Amino acid sequence: MRGKTAEDQNLLELLDPVAEAAGYAIVRLRLMGGEHARRLQIMAERPSDGDMNVEDCARLSRAISEIMDAADPIAGEYTLEVSSPGVDRPLTRLEDFETYEGYLARIELDRLAEGRKRFKGVLAGVDDGQVAFDIEGEEDTALIPFSWIVEAKLVLTDQLMKRGAEVRAARLQSETQQPTSE
């Protein structure tokens, strides 16, 4: 889910070590567009706190640009976009489903399950490589194999907005407490 196509996966193999060396984790990578005017979109975060501010985006963009210029893995021209996953982020790694346990999400599967592919409900953790999910309108918690999930995203709610505000406040507080170097 972090990359949809084989080309995305190849780019992840190239860029994951670059991001890790710079102190970030790639949440999602998508190479979009046709043969011309392509766009390489990378969502990333700091593994330590899940944050990604403008300075982080610029730092990671520079690191990725150096490798992309040297390796030249994309034919033709493209635009690089590095961003934060945002508050209503995509859930692309098994750990994301654990981190955001208790939050409302939408999940799309690569196959039919009980006659449908799309579900909305509350994340209930992870159990042995499966996502535990309290589907709206169902009594029992469903266990969905992570490998079946093609798209998953948090739903913007007051609860999620409050969490985002708390994370930002904690980051700002820690930034103001750090000594500045002159």
C-alpha cells in the first residue's frame, strides 16, 4: 500500500534508505501522470513522533533530489512533492493500524468480503498480521488480513482533530524548550 505499482515499489527500494538516513520514514509514495508532466508524491514523517513540518519536508526533498538526480530512475521530467501525511492520513503500514487504534477509518479491500470491498468503522488494533476493525453496523470485530487492504485512511473527526492539535502543541512546546545555537 505504500506504493501501488511496480515502479512505485522500485522507487521505495531506492528511497527508503535515503529517508531513513535523513531521519524520516516514507508513509506513501505515488508516481502519477503519463509519460510527460509526471509527479512523484512522497508522504513522510519522523518515526519518533509522526510529525513532519515544512523544514522536514524541505530537508527530505533535498536528500531525495540528490539520489534521484544521480540514479535517474524516472524517464523524462517529473515534479517532486514531499509532504506530511496530514491529520486524516493514509494508513499504509501495519503499525499505522495499531498507532491509530480507536479512530474512525475507511478501508478498501482487493476482494469482496461479505459482498463488498469498502468498509467504515473503528480501528481495533492488530492481531497476528490482521487488522482488527469494528465495522459500522456490525456487532463483532472483524479481522482483515493486512495483505487484502489496498487503501485505508483515517476519517476526519473531532477526536482526530483533537489528537492532531495535541501533537502540534507538544511539538511546539519541545521546540521552545530546546536551546538555540548561535
